[in-house]
Amino acid sequence: MFRLKYLKFAILTLTSVGMSSVYAATLQHMSDEQMSEMTGQALMSLSYIAPNDAANLETKRNQTSNIGFYKLGLEAELELNANIKKLQLGCGGVNGAGLCDIDIDNLGLSGLGNSKTSNTESASDRQARVESSAVLTNPFIQFAIKNPDSASTREIVGINLSSEKALGLITFGTDNSDAVGAVHTGINRLSGYMQVAKTGGIAKVNGYGNGKSDEAAKAKLTQTYTGVAIKGTASGVGFTTKSYNLNLTDAATGSNILQGNLSLPQQEITGKRINQAVLKASATVNDIAISGNIVANALLIINLDRQTSGTIKNLAVDATITEGLNYFHKASLNGTPVSLSLQSQDLKWAGNNSVSQKGWWLEFSNPIDIGDITPSLPVDIEKSTIQNAMGQINNFLAKKENEINCGSWGILNCLFGDSIAVGTVDLTGAAPSLMPLNNLVLKNQNFTPNCYGELKFC
């Protein structure tokens, strides 16, 4: 569905030009002063950036390129609602068989519809999306001409389709399912550039052991599993665990699902024929309650079999999120330009952030808001992350000011009492634990199909 504003203006303009010869006798001479008082707007515009122009970003990048840029623009707003079942560009060729520069299934482009408040498959949400259109302001086509001043050697080395800005919603695939075994469709391959805007979410992490009464118990954290003994000092006496069976739960709720604040800074996704993105995020997991049993050696000769309790605060985690591009299902174009180009050599187009690589290249110039990155399901803590965290606990307990206080009777309370309280282990400033995360189903990547009825794609 295409809607072009100012069409009436264009028809009147063309009509007046076509009939000018008929009414030439009625044309009146106008002075410069009279002409200066007239205003108007052309439907089309043409501009040129010479190789030595200050606005020529390609010359700044490569002093020997000698490339000029011609731009033919439409001074109008182009409204567009479209579905593309299969978008494939630049398949095979010099880059090898079987892969495409751009390969996207079930691409939908529309207006924002109800996406700011609702992303369901309800009839009202579907209607709102289908009946809205993306708006491309001042769309244009741009040509990169090598040796533009030489009639014998000039050649076209690139073509770029873009607009000054775009407003709307673009989606990929059919849905954002978190069902076990669900097949995610959408972006299969991408040659291009985009920025993910700064965002955040809640890191939901599977803890250990017994949580709330209505939760299924999880396996306890054991020394056999981690291979890391807990070492510390209790009222001046050193101890080392021989074994432990611990619950790690959320101190505030008692749940064995731990939570922390997840932060993703703005960063780039770029490359040639890529199918995944590696994003760097960080999280702080606060107030992890420790409970359970420890068996330890004290004074090298005394065996302690005691219950323990305590709290871990400010566990910092550096998360590396390896995310398949087919897990990104929507992006809001909040006035940000989009560029689709084809070039026979690497080029830096005017107005673009990236160097468009040889072949097809898709650029989203300004940051895209992917929304809340809270995983739809809790993730398991990698063994290496747990081992690292246990090491941080040992580093904390090794400091004199952090030794365990057994109470008024000193070490006797710990040696002959029923429990050893670890107390509060504050890991502020400690080296962060590393947590690799893979293919998270992102909470806010749900979207409304661009179809009436019950179809996922049409």
C-alpha cells in the first residue's frame, strides 16, 4: 500500500508545464523584485558533492578515491505499508555460493500502530498496525560516480536508496516465541550497520536449593560441583571447607530465582553477512541469601559440621550476550534514516555512519531501541561464573577486617555451637564474574502481525 502526498501538486505542476506553449502569449514579464516576492517548492531536487568538497566523507576516508556523489531527491513524504515474504540481496557471486549479503524472512514495514502501548495479536492491535503507514520524509536516490570530471573514465561505483528520516515500525519473522524448541525466523544474514540504543532489564538467574514453598526445589550448590573450597578465618582461627551443600536464594523474596539489574550500553552491530551479534552487558545481583551445611577443617585437626548462613551483596557480572540476529524481531524507526546501498567497492556515503562494504549494505543510522532486554525465562549460571564468585568470596574472607565473628565466646561458639554465620559478604569493587549468555528470548521483542484475522504473516 503506497500513499504519496503532494500528488495533486505534482499533477498541477506537470499540467501547467505541458500547457505553457498554448498560453505562452499570456505570459507576463516580471521584474527581479517581483520574482523575489514569489515562493514555492519543487517536487524534485538535485544536488552534487564533488570529490574535493568538504562534505565528501569518502575523500576524507580515502584521499585517492576521486568519487563524486549525485543526489536526486523527492521533496515529499512517502507513506508505506508493506510485507515482504523473502528479501534476499547479493546471493552467491564473489562472496561464495549459498549465502546472501541480506537474507530476511517475513519483513513487515508499517506505522507504529499500537506498538508503544500494546503488542498483542488482538483484532484492535492488528487493525491499528495494518491501517498505519511508515513515513519516509524526502526519500532520495544517490549515485557514486568515480572520476566524475572525465567523460572517458567516469563510472558508477555505487547506488544508495534512503530518506532524510523515517518514522514507523519494522519487524522480522513471525513471532517472538519462548516455547521450548521454537524456531525463530527473521534476519538470517545481514551485511550492514546498526546501533543498539542503551537499554536495561532484569537479570533473572536460576539459584540453588530450596526456595519458596510454591517453587520446585533446585539442585544445591556443592563443593564437588564447583571444585572450590571456602576459606576464611573465624575469630582468629583459619578454616577450609571439605564439602558444602548450599542454598542460594533471593534474600528479599526467598525465591530460588535470583534477580539483578541488567544494563546494556549503546553499541554497534556491524559486519558482512553476519548472523549473530555479540553484545556486552553488565549486571549487579544484590542480596543473595546463603544457607545450608558446611563441613570444614579448623586448626588443621578439628572437623566442623555446621549449618551456615549469610548474605552476598553486590555480585558484579559482566555478561557477554551472543544473540542470533533471528532473535531480533522489531525496531522502531523514531525519525531515524535508513539506507540501502549497493557498491562495487567500499564507500562512505554522505550522511551515513559506517563504511558500506562491497555488495549490498543496510544501515540504520541512529540507535535502535530494542526495548527491555529482560530474558523471558531465567538463565542458568555458568559453572565458571560460580567458581569465579566463590573465589571472590574467599578474597573477601581473607581480609582481616572481614573475618567471621563467632560471638562473645570467640572461636568456642563456632567450634561447639550449632552454626557458623558467614555474615554479609560485600563484593563491591571486586572483579566481576563473567557470564556468557546465548540466544535470549527478549521480553520486549513481541510484536503485532501486520495482517488482519489470525495470520502470522500475509
